[in-house]
Amino acid sequence: MIIDSIQNAHKYESLHPYFAKAFAHIRETNWTEAAVGKYDISGADLRAIVSEKQGMTEAESTAKFECHDQHIDIQFCIHGIEEMGWKPRPSCVSPKGEYNPEKDVLFFNDQPDMFFTLHDGQFAIFFPEDVHAPMIGEGVIKKLVIKVKI
């Protein structure tokens, strides 16, 4: 997992062939005015999802404590204060059902080891080994999730 602000995104562009394009897309788009929805950046390899909704409670979010096998998530806070939970996947011992390959998601009954907060212009990168619980907050959170194909 990586947590940083968009001003420092260039430091991570070499970690994956699509990261430079993903971060350029974040910097070059006015996400504050972007409509909620799904956007193709580079076909199935790089796509964006904009959401804007009321933050969840910690219990609501951790009920969907998730990770992915086929994608890396770049989760960018457009507006609001978003708390997220995190735990390393090897430490999770209680899967909630089976991995869903169509949705590329596996849920866990485990609880996060730690929580952190993102503000406007900050992002978190979740790799397949990062189990995460996003969208915890009291107000409306507008965010961008870029799904990066592994």
C-alpha cells in the first residue's frame, strides 16, 4: 500500500507500466466537475470509476473488507474526508465466501489492522496483497478509483 498526495505521484510511475498514464489522467482531468460514472482510460487495462456518496460507518465498510487479484486500485480523494482500513492479505484468515473472478473481489471477515485518512488531492494505492475498507466518513465523499490491470 502507498499513501501520498498527487503532487508526489511521479515517484510511483515506474512501479507499473500503466501508472504514468493513470496519474497523468488524474492530473489532467477536472474531477471536481466530473459526473459520477465509469470511464475508459485505456480499455480494460485502465479504467476510472467516479463516485459521490455519503460516507459509511466503520462497521458498514469493514463488512465489505476487500481485495483484488487482477487489479491494483488507485483511490484518489476528490473532495471530502475519507477514512480507510487496511490489513496485509497474508494476515487475513477468515474469507467471506469465495473469490469472484467476474468482479475481481474477495471479501474477508477480518478487521483492519490500521486506519488512515485521505483529504482532497491525496491517494492510496492498493495492490492485491492489500485488503482494504474504503469510504468511511461522516460527510459526502467524492472519489475516483482507477482500476489498473495487473
